[in-house]
Amino acid sequence: MTVLQEPVQAAVWHALNHYAYRDAVFLAERLYAEVHSEEALFLLATCYYRSGKAYKAYRLLKGHSCTTPQCKYLLAKCCVDLNRLAEGEQILTGGVLNKQKSQDDIVTEFGETACFTLSLLGQIYCKTDRLAKGSECYLKGLNLNPFLWSPFESLCEIGEKPDPDQIFKLTSLQNFSSCQPNVCPSYSSLSTSHRQTDAVLMETPQDTLELNRLNLESSNSKYSALNTDSSLSYIDSSVISPDSVPLGTGSALMSKLAQNKPKSGRSLLGGPASMSPLTPSFGILPLEPSPGDGSYLQNFTNTSSVMDPPSSGAPPKKSLSRISQAGTKSVFTQSGNSRDITPIPLTQTQSMAPQTSASPQVLSPTIAAPPNAPPRRSTRLFTSASSTAKENSKKLKMKFPTKIPNRKTKTKMSKGGITPSNINDSIEILKLDSVSEGKGNFVTPQVQAFNMQKAAADGLMNLLRDMGKGYLALCSYNCKEAINILSQLPSHHYNTGWVLCQIGRAHFELAEYMQAERLFSEVRRIESYRVEGMEIYSTSLWHLQKEVALSALSKDLTDMDKNSPEAWCVAGNCFSLQREHDIAIKFFQRAIQVDPGFAYAYTLLGHEFVLTEELEKALACFRNAIRVNPRHYNAWYGLGMIYYKQEKFTLAEIYFKKALGINPQSSVLLCHVGVVQHALKKSEHALETLNKAINIDPKNPLCKFHRASILFANEKYKAALQELEELKQIVPKESLVYFLIGKVYKKLGQTHLALMNFSWAMDLDPKGANNQIKEAIDKRYLPDDEEPVPQEDSYPFDSVDAEESQESSMTDADDTQLHAAESDEVY
Amino acid sequence: MNVIDHVREMAAAGLHSNVRILSSLLLTMSNNSPELFTPMQKYQLLVYHADALFHDKEYRNAACKFTMALQQKKALSKTSKVRPSMGSSAASQQAQSIPSEIEVRYKIAECYTILKLDKDAISILDGIPSRQRTPKINMMLGNLYKKAGQERSAVTSYKEVLRQCPLALDAAIGLLSLSVKGAEVASMTMDVMQSIPNLDWLSVWIKAHAFIHSGDNMRAINTICSLEKKSLLRDNVDLLISLADLYFRAGDNKNAILKFEQAQMLDPYVIKGMDVYGYLLARECHLDDVEVLGGRLFNISDQHAEPWVISGCHSFYSKRYSRALYLGAKAIQLNSNSVQALLLKGAALRNMGRVQEAIIHFREAMRLAPSRLDCYEGLIDCYLASNSIREAMGMANNVYKNLGANAQTLTILATVCLEDPMTQEKAKTLLDKALAQRPDYIKAVVKKAELLNREQKYDEGITLLRNALANQSDCVLHRMLGDFLVAVSDYQEAMDQYSIALSLDPNDQKSLEGMQKMEKEESPTEATAEEDVDDMEGSGEEGDLEGSDSEAAQWADQVQWFGMQ
């Protein structure tokens, strides 16, 4: 059956690799109906998942017991996609009777996929508010595979401070191998046959056990001993770890590898393909001209051939990739994996020599391989050798013939092909075929090639470190540092959408909307298809009041991708700017509908509700945003703002401080904390806080204004006046400044100056939105009314009014810079 | 071909209603003029008539007619001895065509079993000499003996079945449930196992069931898992149901639900075990799913207890106890052995305040399933509800002794100890023991936290809850943590915890209450602040701020609304 399965499987992968999902699904369905094995199940589920139907894969896998790790992983992935987190967690970690599997258990169980499994698990933990465990998982996953970026990103986002220097490095070569899927579990050219035998072992371990007992007489004792061993160790595979495999259980190791088998085929697209655009440039960066240049090129093409679909039509993809894997593998493993375990393979090959000598063809790779070949490979060969030795066993005999046609196709292909990769392959094949070929011929170029690869990976690691530092700084809101770090990236990386977006975001957080806008428009120029980060662009445009640009952006994005929350946020912002609040609310709600996990959409919706004075709904929105992402400080700020409006100052302070805890560098937040503190009659604290804010951002008019107000309220009129004079330099057209100056003069008894300032204020704000100006002027002529009111008390009233007026003036057409810098700065 | 042959043919063709009318007419004819049919023919008529009645589900009537037929046969055998001279071939032909006396007896026993007259059934079957008993008679006898508590006789009957049919697995299960050793049962099936290929899983299967019946959940689960892993038995619904049930018994509800769900997906018509599934779902507050499940099962069959139990669970968890009581009673009527139905009815009675009746139901459930913890828990709750702590304590000790000292039994005992102010310390040590065994056992954590709350050791409680929350997220735990944090006046964190709790379960009233209470504690400071504002407002905008009362009410509304989200 497995023999029949092979070509169909190959066809399915072929279709998948060419994005012909419907064909792949159809074929896989046929295959599954035919053989009903777990392997076929996994293939079918993969087809469903890749065609974007996670629910199909979920239901399919859920209806059947999943025992192999890759099935479990896929099922868990579907669960996460469908937001069934508890179930996903149960699948990944749930052992028998509430006993959770430890991370080490997961690593041993999932083997090569462990890094992905762990980051998936980390995602689940983080979404269920178990950040400590989540970050642990992420770190472990990163430790296993430093090429993963998204766990690092998530770590930064949940507020951890991972050290990029520690994470993005090839700590040990073993690491290096484990993150390259084509290294460790790849198959030597013979692997098909072992794999099949082992697949049988794997599927029916206990059957073999029974079989062994029954066939004890017929087969030789060694075989049964071996087999029992393998099947037993399969049963509790947790015992197996590659390093501690005793000699006899070579086949056990093999069976473990066999569990991971289809993954390698899959990861051809997953793992290296995502890296493929990077690899060349890193290959080139550290390149030094060396005698082995040709071999480097070979090697290079070799790696690329892994990603390239077969150019010469017919040959099934899978077998091709297997060849090229064999090529890369030998490069990687040569001096890589073997360091700590070298003695084992040597003894193994030696001890097995008499047995394997029966079939020289099979044995050949053992000899062709350098003496310190990786143990995995030699064990694999050892198994194959033993399997040929046990040809007398019926079950194995059935599988054995498949080996030969496979080899044939491969050789045929490599010879028929014209691409350089194929030439390279044929070299590999030659090497494997000929017993006589000396290893010396190959060792040198291979070592060099390995060094190349290593250097390439190191180059990538360097870049990741830098980007990691930048992103980390951005996530801890050290925006200036982030801009610094990211700007130092090499120009071809600097000029990519991701980097520019991050820098743009950093400027945005610093309230430098002009720069942010410039960067984002550059992003639009380079990658007009980029949707991520555009919501921030739109908010920058909102602040800058660029209606035209904003509506163009909104039109473009909503046309392009109707399923992204960003596009709808942009549309919402666009209408918000045009004061169509109801429509804006609708669009923000649609953004939430499209992706309920998009925190910023909730925040924007909340602000919109604030503008339409629906405070309860706004509260709920901000709460939801926090639920989705507790580090979304804008939402905390929004909550504080609402409580401040409701004059629940204690609560407001709590929430502002919470926001400040997340983004400690924000002068706007500090300023709000100061205002609240003042409202709570902690004027000293308030002044301190405001001073801090002004230290961070000396040009922030809002901070200065509030400091002046507080000074005024505390009857430090001189200081207040000085502050206001400075403020006048920064924002010369702000009516409120003149109004406050007028009040100060009034207090100082300089009625003339006061009246002058009041009238300036009136001139600047002729609509009388701040009608307390008029009142203040009127009151000027009724001085007796003012007298009984104690002077310190008059401040909160004014301050509150000022706030209110600013708030309401938000809706007015002539928003000035101060207004923009006001509350919505943290928008 | 006489009329009897016609009747026989019709009976063989399954035309029971026709047979019934015709045979009834013929029997009256025979009664009115006895010489119309021979006694043998009359016997046959009676049997066919009774059989037709049996198919019409008139069991009592059928049993009566079958007994008459037996009587007739007895008389017949006496007369037939007198006339042995009949042609032997004809006699044998006739003997073949007439229904055998043993078959008639079996039918009578079947009627009696359906009518729940077990004793009569046993006595009828006992009358058959053991050599003439067919496997089906033995099987029925075994079941009846087992039900009546005559274990030894049951064992012999089952063994007899297994001897004749080595693959009679229900008989094997019967034996195992009567605590016959697994090895002994396996030895009886050994011959078949070895002669037929691909049956090697059988011994493992028997082993698994042996573990199930000896209450060794852990090993039973492992054995079934190993069976399931084999590709040959992958996705077997019965195995999955057994596995799910085992998980449930071992207190691993998550896995249990997963397995039930899987079984249900594989075979949407499965009924067995679904009552437990429904109960679990209801307990995890997936009431919608429970409703759907109940409706679906009603479509499959309303003659089973399971659908009734499931909709009963739905009613119970939506707090309609009298409805749950009715549904539970209906389920028990359909299957008096349904543990889940008994538990449901008991719980409904208890919540309606009829504790004494509830106790009877829990006791019955306990008798049927001595290894299920929730029977004991229900009973203990009843005792606690009627303030008889001593009895509750006795029962808890009993459980603890009988089922071993695992986290669950320890927690049950501790729960009882917590009720008595004298035994607080003991409760504490018990809970510590339970938590040492299973640090994540939520019930134990909750109880411990309650204890600490009572002792006002808030910091200790906070560490306990935080540790528990490191591995799982649970609404109740988050809420309790919130309560503790309020107690140490860390309002900000408490607010976070409450909102997490609410995001896990938006309908959790207690979290909402906690949040509101916290608001009130906040309000004194606010109120003063607002007063100040009011004072200085004076000439300003009066309309905006009414006062703290309306403000608080408004806030309460908001929280309510947020909870609805």
C-alpha cells in the first residue's frame, strides 16, 4: 500500500507546491479514502489548511485520533486559528490525567518541530494571560531555532525584555542543525526504504511485538531483538534522546526520525523558503575568495534548489527535494553535528560492518562519508543495512523493492536535468554510489561550503540582532533609541516596508507626526501592498489633518484588502476626520468584526464614542482593547480620560499611571498624570510630574500650559506668567494661552493687560467656543462677585473648563496645534 | 398442508399481526371443539399466538400464552409416549417444525425480564437442565444472576457462554465486572486469539476492562491508549467512549470532553455515554451545546435514558429544578440503572429542598457505581445541607478509606472538615496533602483559598492563587485572586483580575459584584473630591454634576453593560 501511496503523495505535494490547492485537496481526499492511514490524514489536513480552510482541517483531525506529532501540531494550529485555545493547549500539553507535559517532554515528543510547537504554545499561554509561561515557551522555542522572528516579536509585545544578543546567535552547532529542517531528519538517498519499514514499525509497534513472539523461530534472534527494541522504545519515545541512544537502538532512533518524516517535505516550503530571499545576501556578505569557490557556488545553487520548484517538469517534487537535501545535509553535518558524539558512529559502523557487508550497495554511503560523519546518518544506514539483512522477514521484503526504483528515478533525473543544481546532485549521487571515491576529494569543498553556510547564517543572525534590538526598544517605548538602531541598518534593509514602518511608528509615538508621515509615505511608495502599520499612518494623517491623503489611502486599502482590520481602521479615521462620527463608528466596528484580536480598532472606536459622548460604550471598548492586549497603553489612557471626565480622579490616576507604566517616556501621559494629581490636590506632585514631562519633551505646549495653570492656581503668578510667555513663543495663535495670561494679569491687578489679553483670546477664537472668556471679561466688571470665592479654588474650575473646552473644540474645524497635542496625541 | 402449516409459514415470514388474528380465531375454534386440532397442533398455535403477542409488545399476555403452551406441551409429552408407533420420519419432521420447549422457556424469561420480573425469569430459566442451555440462555441467566446479586451463579453462567463462544465479549465484561481475574478470562479466549490473525489486541482489551472494573483508572487509561495507538483499532467509537468515561472518573474533564467530542464526530448516532458528556458540558457552562446535543439524541431515540438526562442537565444548570426532576424521573423510568439519571434527580431534589428523597437517590447511585466520586459528593452535600455534619464526616471518611487517598478524596474530606469549626486545622493539612499530590486541582485550590480568606492570610492566598494560575486560567481563581487583592487594597491589580475573570466568563455574577464593591470602596475619596468641585462650581455649570449617588448608579450600569459584552 505504501508503494501505491508514494506517487500519489508526490503528486499531492507537487500540486501543493504549485498552489493548485483544489487539485491537491481532491487528490489527497482520494488518497485518504484509499489508504486511511495517519500519514494520508495529515496530508489531507495539510491540503485543507494550506487552502485556507482551517476549520476543515480542524474537524478532520479532531474526528480522528492524532498520534503523530505533526498531526497534533497541525490540529493545535487549527485550534488557535479557530480561537479554541483551551483545546489547543490540551492537545499540545495535555498528558494523561491532568499531568501537563513539561517543555522538555514537548521537545522530545515533537523533535524537530518543537520550536514551532513551543512558539504556538507560547501564543496560547499569552492569549490566556499566562505571560510568564508564555515567555518561557517563546524563549525555549527561540533557543531551539534562532531563526524564528515572530516569537521574539511576541516576547517584546508582551513586555518582556529578551536580549537579542542572547537569542539571535548560533549557540551551538547542534542548534544550527536543528533549525534547518533539511539537516537532521533528511534522508540519505536510501531513506525511502528505511522510512517505509520504519513507518510500518511505527504504525503497529505492538503488532510487531506480537509478530516477533510468534515468528521467533522463523527469523533469526538478532532481528527480533532489534525489532522489539525499536518498537518498545517507540512506545515511550520520551526515553529516546539522540545523544543517549545506545548502540542497539539505532533503529529506534530511526523510527523516531521517521515520525517526523512528512514534515521535512513540508518544511521545504515552510522553513527555508521563508529564508530564501535572505540566504543569498548573507552568503555573499562574508564571502572571501577561496580556492573552493566553485564548490561554494555549487553549494549555493544546491540550497536554492531546495526552494525552487523542479524546473524540468515531470519529476515528482518530493524525490527531487530529497536529493538536494542529501546534498545540503552532508555539508552541514560534516563538522557540525558530530562534535560531541563522534565516537558512537565510529563504533557503530565498525560493529555493523560484518553484517552490512552482505549488500555493498547499501553500505557505500557509509564509506563515502567522512569518518566523523554524524551519528544520525550512520545509524540510519545501519538500520538500512540491518533491514537488508533481515530480508528473510516477510514484512520487510515487501518494502524492500521500493528502494531500487526510487534510486533509479533519482539518477535519471539528475542526469536528465540541465540546471546546475542537478549537476550538483549528480555529484552527490556519484559520491553515494561509488564505493571507491575517496573522501578526501569531497572533504575540503564540503568544509568550505559549510563555512560559507555558517557565515551566511551568522550574517543573518547579526541582522536579526540589530533588528531585534530596535524592535525591543520600540516595544519598551524607547522610541529615540529605536529610531537610532533601526536607522543604522544596511540601506537595502532600511528601505524595506517593515523597517520603515517601525521607524514611522517610533516617530508616531514621539508625536512627531511629520516625520512619521514622511516615512509611511515612503513605505507606500516602496511597498504599496503593505497593510500592516497603515492604521498608524492614518492616525498620523488624522493628526496632521491631511484629509485628501487620508481618503486616498483609505480608498486604496479598502479596495485592496477588505479582510484586514487595518484597512477599516484607516477608513474609520478618514470619516472621523470629516466629522462623520457615525460612519466612522461603523467602520471601526467592521474592523473589529474582521479581526476581533485587533486592539487598536477597539481604542479608535472608544475615542469615537468619546467624541459622540457615549462614555459607557467607550469604556467597554477600551476595556475590550485591554482584554485583547494588556500592553495597549492607548486604551489605558482612554479609560483614564473617561474617568477624568467623570471626575473620578483616583481611578483616572490609576489608569494614567498604568498607561505610564507601559510607556514611561511619554510626556503626554506624564502631563495627564500631573493634571490628575493636581485635581487630587497633590499640587507638589503634580508640578514634579509636569517638570519631568517637560524634561522629556521641552517643546510640549500642553505640558507647559498645564504647568502654567497649576502655578497660577498655586498663586505663583510670576512663574506662571513666565511659563506662559515661553508658551506664547511655541504656540502663538492659541486663544487659551492669552486667556490664561489675561487671568494672571487680572490676579496681579493689571487690569489693562488682562483685558488686552482677553480680547486677543476673543480674536483668536471668535466663535466663542470658549465662552468663559466672555464671562471672565464680564466678571471683570463685576469684581464683587469674585471676591468671596477663595482663590485657590478658582483654579480647578478653570482647569476643568479649559479641558472641557479643548475637548469640545476638537470637533471644531480650526483645531490648532495645541489641540492636536492634546488628549488625542495618545490616540 | 393444513392450516397450522399456513400459520407457521406466516410466522416464519414475519406476518405477526396476521398470525395473531388467525391464531386467535383458530384457538377459539379448538377450544370450542377440541377434536379439530391435535394437542400438538394446539401447542403450536399457542406458541405462534404468543409470539405474535410478543411482537406486539404485549409481554404479560405473551408470557401467559407461552405458559399455556408449556402446559400443553407437558400434557403432550405424556400422550406421545403412549403412541410411539407413528412413522419415525414423519415424527422427526414434525418435531423439527415444532418450536422447542427450551425456546419457549427462553421467550417467557424474556417477557419476564422486560416486565422486570427478574425472579420469575430466573426460575423459568433455572428449570432448563444445564446441559440443554444454549449460550443465549446462559447469557441471560448470567445477567439476571448478576442483577440479583447471585455472583457465583452468574460467574458460572458467563463462563459457560465464554466456553461455547470464546469471542462473547459482553460475557467477558460480565465476568470482569464480577471481579474475575483478567488472566483467567484471557485464558478462555486464548485459543481463538491464536488461531485467528489480527486478534492479538484482544488480550490487551481484556486487560483494559479488567483495570476498568478494578477501578484502576490510571492503568486502564494507559492500556486503552496503547490500544488506540495501534492503527488497527484507531478511531473505534466504543474505545473512545470508554476512554472518555475513564478520564471523567479520574477527574480529567478536559480530556474526557475531547474524547467524547471525537467519538461523537466519528459516529453521530452514538448514545452510550452521552449522558456523561452532556453533564460535563453543562458543568463547563456550555449550555447551548447541551441543548443541541439533547435535541439530537432525542431524534435518535427517546427510548433511552440518555437524551432525557441530557435535557435534564440543561434544565438543572439553567436552574429549572422541577423540570430537571421530571426529566430525571423519566430517565430513571426508562433505565433504572442509569447512574447519571439518579444523580440528576438527586441533585434536583436537593436543590428543591427535599433532602431526604435526594439522599435515597444518591445512595442508589452509589450502589450502582461504587467507584464514582460524584455520588459521594452529592450525598455529602445533602448531609451538609441538612446540617448533619457527623454523617457527612462519616461518609467522607468512608470514601477516603475505600477509594484511597488521592487529591479528590482528600478534598472531599477537607470540604466536610471546613464545615466544622473544630476541624479547621485538619482540613488545612488535608488540603495541603491534596495539593501536594495534584498542585493544579482547582477544587482543592479554591477550598484552600477560602480557608486562607477566612484566616485573613491574604498574602499566602495570593501566592497560592498565582501559582495555580500559572498553569491554567480559570474564572473562579481569577475572581478569588481579585477578592484577595481587594483585601490587601491593591485595587489596580484586583481590577485586572476581575476583568480577566469576566473575559473568561462574561456571566460571572460574583466578579461583577466584586468589581462593584471595589467601586464603592473607591467612592468615599471621590465623593469628597466631587463635593469640592460642587462647592466651587457655584456659578459654573451646575447641570453637569448631580452628585455621587447618581454617579455611582450610572457606574453600576456601566459595569453591568460591560459584563454583557
